[in-house]
Amino acid sequence: MENTIKSDVRDVLEEIDIAYHGLVAYQPMNTDYAGFASMAVAQFRDALRDPELTREELGKLLRKGIKKHRARDTEVSWTKFVASYMVKAANA
């Protein structure tokens, strides 16, 4: 079950990443990735199976996960790493 949730979260992250970078290429944005992704809170609620997840909590989870990925020398893609981090943090 946890692998399915990780996969679902990774899929949402990848979709949001494509949209974010597509928009940034054409129009400057006054938000970071986590702020942009927080607009898709409903998708993350479904993927994480957490109907109580707020935009603020989602933003914090994403920022912490991205920061941890940057701090580690890992070959794992950032979306896979952050999805795993988010699932673990949401279950804690």
C-alpha cells in the first residue's frame, strides 16, 4: 500500500513539475515550486490519502523534502525522493 501511495504522490509531483516549469518558461512567477504545488492540494490529499491536509502543511512538506534532497548526494530523482519523504512524514 505504501508503495502505491508513493507512486501516486510521485505522479502528482511530476505533473506539477511539468506545469510549473512550463509556466515559468513563459511567465515569471512570484512563488516557488512548493507554493505553486500547494494550489493542487486536492490532488495531494487524494495521493497521500489525507483528506485533512492543508495547503500550509503541504507547502511545508514539499519545502522540507526538497531541502533534504538537495542536502544529500543521491542518485535518486528528486520526485521519487520527495514522494518517499512526504509519505513517511504524513504517516508519522
